[in-house]
Amino acid sequence: MIRIVIAEDQGMMLGALGSLLNMEDDMEVVGKARNGEEAVALVKEHEPDICVMDIEMPLKTGLDAAEELQGTSCKIIILTTFARAGYFERARKAGVRGYLLKDSPIEELVASIRTIVDGRRIYAPELVEFVFGDGEATENPLTERETQVLSLIADGRTTKEIAGELFLSPGTVRNYISTILDKLDVGNRIEAISRFKEKGWFK
């Protein structure tokens, strides 16, 4: 049985992930944390095989927690909306075994957990391309959800309106926007829309 701790500050996501993983015959969620400090405590208490962790959490981020847990037998998987080179590099240095984006289907996470328990590492392909790609990216570097957010911005929607339409918190939308600006290497929303149009990435 693969024993798992999940750390995620959004209650609904935490509950859904726990339920979905518990449905697998070979998996058992032994602890759920709402912040990085709880995650570290639960891993030390339960000594799970895997800890699936968000990055942006209160009290201690997922990356802080991963660094603190380095050297333990627990294998860390980061599950995040942030495809940022700096985060990825720090995660690798902390010995994180998996780095997946939240857009990924649950089947991908389940398969990754089994692969990582077998001793291998799994990094989201789009993240690896984003970090290690050379020259000008010819393909849209944004995830489907980020593209959706940018399309709504281009339609003139406010952060609050986007949050309402996509059932997200305004803070999460702001995080998406920040990631979009980083990925497109622009300073503001107008430049992001222009860059996206130039590349022909709007469908």
C-alpha cells in the first residue's frame, strides 16, 4: 500500500484529491495538511511514502517544506499552477521527485505516484520545455487554463469577473496572471495580449 500525505491550502482541492487517491486499490491517504508546517509535521508523524504538495501555502511554502524534509524517506511531489524556472530549479535542488501542473488529469498524478515510488522522477514535459527550451518558443508556452485566463483578459474582463467565471479566487487569478507575464516575458497585461496575438496563439 502506498501511503500518502497531501498538502494543499484550498479545502475543496484537498478533499477532492484525497477522495480520488483513496479510490485507488494500492493507495491510502494518511494525512491532509492545509499549510507547509502541517505537512512537515504529518510527514514526520506518519512517515508516508509520498507527500503531494502545493507550492503557495500559508506559514511555510511547499518548497520550504520540501527543503526541510530533504533526507527523509518520503518522496515529494510538487503539484502546482506555477511553471516558473526559479521554482522548478529550487524544487530539483531540494530533491523533489515529481513536479506536475494542476491542469494535469488525476490519472497522470496516480501514474506518477507509482512511477516515483519505483524510484524514478517525473517532471511535467511543458515545464521542462519551458525551462530548458532554447531560442524563441514556437509553441504556446501557456497551459490551457492560463490561455483561458488571458483570453478573458483580452475580452476586457476584470480579475473579479474572471474569478467568478472560472470558479477561482481573485488571488488565484492574480497568480495565473503573474505566471502568464513571466512565461511571455512581458511587463503587463496589454503586452501579454499583444505578444500572444503576434504569435498567433489565440484560437
